[in-house]
Amino acid sequence: MNTDFDLLLGRALLAAAWADGQLDAREREALEDLLLSLDGLSPDTWRALHADLDRPIEAEHRARLISDLSAALHDADNRHRAARAIAHMRERLEAGSEESRALDEISASLESTSSGEVESGSLLSRLAGAFSGGLGRHAGLLHKQQESESAWEQSLKSRLAKHWPEDEDWPDDDDLHRICTGAAILAHVVRLDGAIARGEQEALEAAMTRQWKLGPAAARLATELVLDETAVGLDLHLLLREFQRSTTEEERKRFLAAVFTVAAGDGRASFDEIEEVRRIGRGLLLSHQHFISAKLEVPSGKRET
């Protein structure tokens, strides 16, 4: 993993976003959302980028960052890495939007460009053009997604409260938020193959018990409610972002192992399910080694790779 290049790319994207000299609070939140979608983002790289989010990048510094990125892109591996990262970021934007098309073109051109052809002035203008006005539009889309997720969570909390077992303590607000968000992520994994096997449901119940010390009745209730149709269509990226914000790294490592167990709940974790667990690990800012450690907790006979 080339963390130095990842950090340079992230900072160059920040520089492009600051090209007009200003970012308001909504645009910064939208930019944070987009940066978190970069492929292969390590915890250390994210911490460094997050610290830079609120710092204006002046023209001279912007030019230097873009020049350094242009020089780094003379390397074919770096160009491929940048193209893939920008393609992932593009997927967060509204399909068919001007910004989505611009990032698509940049990603494609990086894949086809030969060494020595990446010119810094052109790169800055193209990246700045992709962000121009786009952050405000993405902020609006993000706000709608957040409202939808918040409404779903409030509904789930209300239904949990109505049927919560009398002999179990009601979780505090922070735990309840983690339970709702984490359960929705686990439910996403269960639904990947379009069917809900009994073994997957039992694995989800067990994960709820292990992760949040819920009793059997509360874990069963939470599982049944989160697997109904109201959770279909929630934005996984936002769920991962919320869960990452509200948990420690140790909690997320334990949770990723639970995700793997749920994926194998129907008897075997398929290749597609394993790749989705990998994506979830990246979204939780866990390393490849964390992913491997979680994977090894599932017996080899219960996973395709």
C-alpha cells in the first residue's frame, strides 16, 4: 500500500476543491464524504486528510500539490491507483451529473495516459472543474440521504422500544445508535444473495449478542426488525461512515469478524460476499491485515477463498 501517494492524491483533491478560494460547512461535509470513498484509504491517511479539511489551501500550495501529483503520476502504478480511487469517488456522485462525467473522463484518461504526459496545470483545471459547483450539489444529495437514514433509525428505535423485553435494560442513546447502524450493515450482508437463510438470521442474532451484549429476546427482536423491508435501500457508505464515527478501532475489528460470520451464516461465504466484507472493512477504515484476521475466524471450509 503506497500511503505516501494516497495522502498526496487526497491532498491534491483537497487543493482542487479549494481552487475558488472558499468552502462552506456543507461543501466541507460533502468533500469529507467523497474523500472517505477513496479506494484503499488507510486509517493514518484519513486522519491526516481529516485534519486538513478545514485548512484553506492557498494558490501557491495548491500549485505545488498538483505539481507533485503530476510528477508522481509518471509512474504507471500510481496512475492506475489514482484512476481507481477517482472512479470510486465518482460512484458517490449523482449518476449522470456533470461532475460524475468529469471524474469518469479523468479516471479513463489516467488509465490510458503514458508516462510523462500528465501536465500539472491541465490536471488542476480538470479536477477543479469536476468539483466546481459539484460539492454543493453533492451536499444536497447527501442531506437527503442522511434525512432518510435518520428517519429509518428513529422508526426502528420506536419499534424496538414498543416491543423491548421487560427483563432487559434499554440501551443508552449512544449504544442504541451503534446497534441500529451496525445491525443495518449486517442486514445488508444477509441480503446480498437476495434471500434470507435461517442460518444467516441466527448468525446476525449471535452477532448482536456478542457485539452489544443483548439478551436472546432483544437480539431476536432487533434482527427481525432490521431484516424487514424498511431497511432496504439505505446507503451503505453512510452507514459505514456513521459506525466508524461512533466506535473505536477495537470495536470495529470485532464487528468485522461478526460481518464475516454473518456472511458465512448460510453455510459458506461466497466470493462476492467476501469482497463485500472487504469493502465494509475499508469503509470502516480498517487495514488489510484487520480484514485477513477477521477472515481467518471463519473456517476455510465455510468460505470460497
